[in-house]
Amino acid sequence: MMDKSTENSDEDRASLRSNGKTSTNSAVKETKGMLKTLRKSFRQATEKSPLSSGGKATKVTPKADTTGNELWSEAPPSPSLSAGSPVTSPLKNIGDLSQKKEEDNANIGPQKTKGLTRSKTDPNMSRFSESLKRGSSIRRSLRFGSKKDKEKTCRQEPLFPVSEDSVEEKKDQKVQEDAVWEELEESGLSTGSPVTSPLKNIKGFFQKKEEDDANIAPQKRKDPNMGRSGDSFKRGSSNRLSQIFNNKKDKTCGQEPLFPVSEGSVEKDEKVLEDVAWEELEESYTLPEMPHTPLSVMQINKLIEMEVLEEAHLNLLSLRQEFQQERERCGEDSPMELAKKEKDLSLLYGELRNKVNTIVRESNSLPARNKELLVPVARIIQEEERRAEEPGGLAGSWMEAWREAVGEGVQAKVKSIHLDQREQNTSWLAVHLGLLGKAILEDLENVKRELRGSYPPSFKVFSTYVKSYHRVVGQHVKQLEKQVTELKDLYALLDWIINRYKSERIMGSPSLQSDMKDERDDLQLEGDFLKQLKGKYCCKVKEELRSSLDRVIELENKELWKDSRTPKKEEDFLNSEIHMDIWTKVKGTVLISGHIDAQLEQKVISSCLEELKQFPKRFEQEYKRLRPQSLWTEYHITYINSFTALQQHMDGYQEACPGEVEGFRKEVKWLIVRLTQDLEDQFKEEVKPYLRRMMTRKWLTNDEDFKQLQRRTELLFQHCALMRPPHVQEFASRLHYHVVKEYIGQLMKNNYSCKNQKHEKAARKIREQWDKLRVLFEDMQSTQDWLHYVGDDLCNIISTNKTEIKIHLQPLVDHYPDFSKKHLEAILYFRGLRSGREHQLILQRLTELKKKLGGNAGDKSRVLFGDMQVTVNTDCLSNLAFSCFSFLHPNN
């Protein structure tokens, strides 16, 4: 039975092997921990060795009942591992332990070394010896097509030019190695015996002795992972035995070569290695011969745990084959043993798949540990896919499980990226996305450089990792979106998803382009997630703009209204900065949104205009509530100008969002109309008393009322000069019409009737005042030119002889088709012609002219007299028909 300490040491090495680390410090600690037990094993093995020369040998006879089954009742060694495997035998590094022993003996005192004698190995060991040899051939078959592995073999034995002497020396070494090998086989020792074979690493023993004799410091322990890349146990043993008989240092990876080389050869070798590193494993492979009798379930499980996957899988296939044969023999009647074996197969396959998934999942995070294991993993997956229809296997696709494992590894990588809390870092999301992009690129570069060569082309390794990143990162950004509440973070997330992920910094990197030609470069997002994210961004834009507009009103109150400060002038117009503040905010938001994509830009424009559409009414409410009474007119004109400028800015988005621009334009228009109406109403109230006293007795003798009217109109004109076009013309035109209508309208109220030839004086005064008003409104750029005629036309009727009045009716009717009989009666009353035959003839003439005019009433938009109220004359004689006085006619 195996020594307990030896078994524990074997498990320790297996644990180190599974962790992927066998550093120098760990090896030293391991050696110290097992020194006492391994010394005993070494002495026992030395006594059995056939190479013992001269020492006293003590025979160690194994117990009679433990030479068979109980010898392997513990964890089985890996028959497929190369000679350098750390889990093959606790005496793998016996040479290194001998070094430690001799160093200790140098301090304690010399000790006799027992001679090596031939071992009395149990004959049952031959089966496992064959398994070891077969394990060596497995590794060769699995790696046969990989140029990359050939390169690694070259790294262990550099192919440098050598001299003829060194070639002859190697031939002598080979002869000596073959002799030792034959003697080993004749002795009945298996090459992988974990207990009885002291020659597992016999090179370390002799090499230590030779290095001590030459006063050379011991070399570092060889990395146990390198043993997995050897061709076979025999070849590995041959290499080591050649070093035993050479008085030279071991040639391991990372040490200087033993032969002088030129720079050219080094550069050429590096170029070859670089080219080979990008090649994939060959698709075809040869499955080694399965063992006729598989190992036990516990042994196979232990092999899986120790990641001796090739041998474990072959024994699993052998066990599966036994199950299939027994199933065929039993038919429908399945005994309990068959059911148990099927359950064992299921459990073992489950463990194997879990181990495969773990290796694949960690392959990119721990490439140094798992890279060598990926080759057997790929071959296992290929073989199981080929045998998917055969009974005894595991349900589900192995290839699909491999893809899921890749995805899980990618998910673990993404979750490991550092993410600050929002409270700790205001740029938490931007920093995280930057780190995430960097990790993705490095990971894919590592897949291309390190992992792809361990898989056949059919696995499409790079494509699988790319698709996994598309899917996993798509899920990750969806989780990030739930934490985002600020506009800047929403922008960072959208920009990263739409632009940066596929940019040269990540998926579009030049280092990946050769393999990205047939791959998509955008994230795999769920359903309408991107649409929802854009919608959330636009809603946040509206919220931010609404807050900004509220701050604009607050700032306006603070800088102007609160202290009744005079608005500033800009280009000779009263102006406020609100339009520039709003325009800057909107334009900036639209521009940065356009950097993401055109669709989002249009949505942002629409959102901004929708929010702006509500602003004129909100502004008006706050303005009326907070505005001061002083500088009332100046403030009105200022905001008429400012909103006019803001509307012109927004007109630039007419092509992108015509409906929203039109809606905003209407709101601004009505705000300006209301502001100008306020100005107009204020003016009307101011001039109302002065206009009311026109065409009266006092008016005929006093010009004070007209002067007040003129002064107020001129003052308003000065304010209108500070108003931007076209509103100044519209406002002046409305004032012009109002003054004309009210001034002429006083003639229709029958407040005064001229007597004693006073009508001529009245006509002159009307003409003088009318000329002043006309000049004033022309200076105000009024567009109501058609109002200029009414003053002259009426003055001609008032001033002329009553018999000639009929002649002057024609121009008045032509200019103002809405002039009616009642208006003529009011004019005649003011002139002093209230009745009589001539009065009736004038009215009759007007009737005739109106009939001739017929339906051609001119421009109906030009209505003046139709809007004037006429006071009804209570004189009954003035309303009598002309026929009533016909008898008084001299010709009658």
C-alpha cells in the first residue's frame, strides 16, 4: 500500500497543479513539508534500484495482500502526463529533494548512501505502465496538428546550430540512455510508478551532485506546467537522462541557450514564433486507443479533479463503451448494475463538463494556467459532439455548453470592472465605461493572440468571444441605465453604445480588424431598449430646458424688474439677453446630441421646441406679476424684440421639425400681439380725452388738445424707433388707423355745427392738423397710406359752397366706398347745412354715386367709416323726404 505521506504529497502536487501555480517559493515550501517522508521513500527506492553500485541494499517487500487492487485504491496518477507533470508521482522531483537532502547533510554531517537494487515490483503494475505509455501517445495525438505546440517543444529544446563534437557527445548520451531504459523495463518498473521508481527525476539527483562538485549554484526548479507540452514520457525521459550524463546546466525556458547564436538567427526565430502564434489548431485529429478495461469511477473522477482530462476522457469513453455493450446484451431487461453504471457515467460526464466549463470560463482570465488545457478541452468537445447520438453520454450540446462557458467568462470579466458610486464620483459612469472599453479590447486581443491557437477553426473562437461581448455588454448597459438619472450620464451611455463601442478604441481597433470583417460591431440590445433610452434622454432634455427657462425668468427679475433698471440697447434696439441665453442652451443641447446620431438630434430639436412652446405664456404670467410700473413701455418693446429674435433663431429648425417650429412661432406671435396690444391700449387711454374734445367749439378756438395728442404720439414714435422690424411698422399702422378713425369720428357725433361762415375756418384747421398727423405717421413708417385722403376730401366738402358740394362727393366715394348717407348727413350738420333743398340734392347725388359703384365696392379690407358710430340727428325736418318740399320749387 502507498505510504500515507507519499499519498498526501501527491495530492498536494495535484492541488498545486490545479491552481496553475508551481512557483519556486511554493516548491521550496512543499519540499520542506515532505522532506522527511520523501527521504524515506528515496532510501527505499534506492535500495531497489538496479543502478545501485556498491551500497548496502535492504530489500523492501510489499505486503502480499496489497500488491494488487489496494495499490491504486487511492488517487490514481495521470498516465497521460509527461514526465514533468507534478501530479504523476511524489518522486517526480526526487532529484530536487536529493539536492535539499545533501544541503541539509552538509550542515548535519555526512551520511552513507544506500545502493540501488532492482525492484521487486508486483506484476500487476504492468497494466498501469502500459496506461502511462498510452497516455504519452495521447498527448502526441492530440497535439499532432498544432504548429503552436511544436513551437513550444522547440522552446524546451532550442534548435541552435551545434558543433560536431557536441553531436557526437549527444550520440554517446543516447546510447547510455537506451541502455538505462532497457534495464528499467527489464526490472519490471513502470515508467510512471509513483512509489517504487527512483528514476522519475533521477536527473535532479546526479545533476545536483555534479553542480555541487563544480561549485555551481543550483538552478531554479522547472515550471511543472512545461511538462504538459512534452511529446511523450519516453521522449521526456530521454531528454532528462541526457542531461544526467552531461556536465551542463538544464536547458529550461527563460534561461540562456547553451550554444552561441547570432543576432540574425534570434530575430529569425522570433519572427517564426510570432507567425506561428496566430495559427489555429488543426481541425482533424486521431483519437488514441481506449483502454480495454477502464479505471474505476473514483480514479476517473480524481483524474478530472486533477485536470488530467485526456486520460479521464479516454477512460470515460471506455466505460461508456462497456455500458453500451452490456446494454445491447441485456436488451430491455436492464439490471441494477447497468443502471448504476449509467448513473456513474452521467455523474462523471457532469463533472467533466463542469471542469471543462471552468477551464473555458477562466481561460482568458488565467491564460498561463489554462492555455495548455484548452487543447484537450477542444478535442473532448469535438469527440463528444461526434458521439452525441450514442447512449451513455451527457444530454445537451457540448459545443453549446462551451459557448455558454465563454459567455460566463465574459460576464465575469465585465462584472469585475470597477464602478464608483454616484455619491463618490460625479463622473462615475464615464470612468466605468472607459475602463470597460479598455478591458474589452485587451480581452479580445488576448483571445486573438493567446487562445485562438488552442482551438480548431470550427470553434470560431474569436467570433464567439465577440458575440458574447455583444450580448453580455448589452445586458450590462441595460443594468447601468437603471442607475442613470442625470442628463450627462445619459449622454455618456448613449454615446458609448452608439459610437464609442464600435470606434477604434474598442471593436474598431486596428488590432482586431483582420478578424472583424465578418462580424457585427454593435451591441446586442433587447427589443426597443435603445428607443427607450433615447426617449428617456429627450425627456431629461425637456426637464433640463424647463429648469433653465425658469432660471432665465429669475435672472431677468433680479437684473431688471426688481430695481427698475433700463434695458440695454443693441444695434439701436432695446434688447434683453434672454433670447441668447435660451438659444445658447438649445443649440448646445442639439449639437452634442447630433454627435451621437442624426435621429437623436431631430428628437432633441422636437423636444426643445415642445418645451419652448409653453415658455411665452409662462413668461407673460411672471412678467405681469413682477414688472414695475415705471419703464413699462420700454420693457414691452424690449421683450417684443427679444422674442422676435428667439423666433428667428428657432426658424433655423424649420426643415428638421416644421410642425414644432410652426407651433412655437404661433405662440411667440400671440405673445408679441398681446404685448403690442398693451402698448396700443395704453396709448388709446392716454389720447382718449384729447380726441374727445376735437370738433367742438373749444377745439375751434384752442389747439391745446391737439398738441397733447401730437406730443403723446411723437413720444410713442420715439419708443417705436427702438422696436425691431417688422413689428414697428405694424404697430405704427394700427396707431395711425386709430388716430384717424377717432379724429374723423368726432365729426360724426354732431357735437358742433358751424354757423356764420365758421365752416371755412374749421376746414382750414382740420387741414392743418391733418397734414401734421400725416407727416408724423409717415415718419413712423405706417403702411396705411390710404388714410391720407380722407382729411382733404372732407375739408373740400366742409369748406366749399353748398351748391358745389355734390361735385366733391365723387373722390370721397371712390377712396372710401363704405362712406354712407348717414356719414354725409353728419358732415353736412358739422358744416351747418342741416336741412333744405340743397341738403336733399346732396344726399340724392350720393345715392346715385353709390348705385353706379354697385358691387365694385373696392378693397373691403380698407374700412374706415364702417367702423365709425354716427349720432342720430333728432331734427325731424332734416329727415323729411324731398317730395314733401317739391311744391315749393319755383318751376313746379
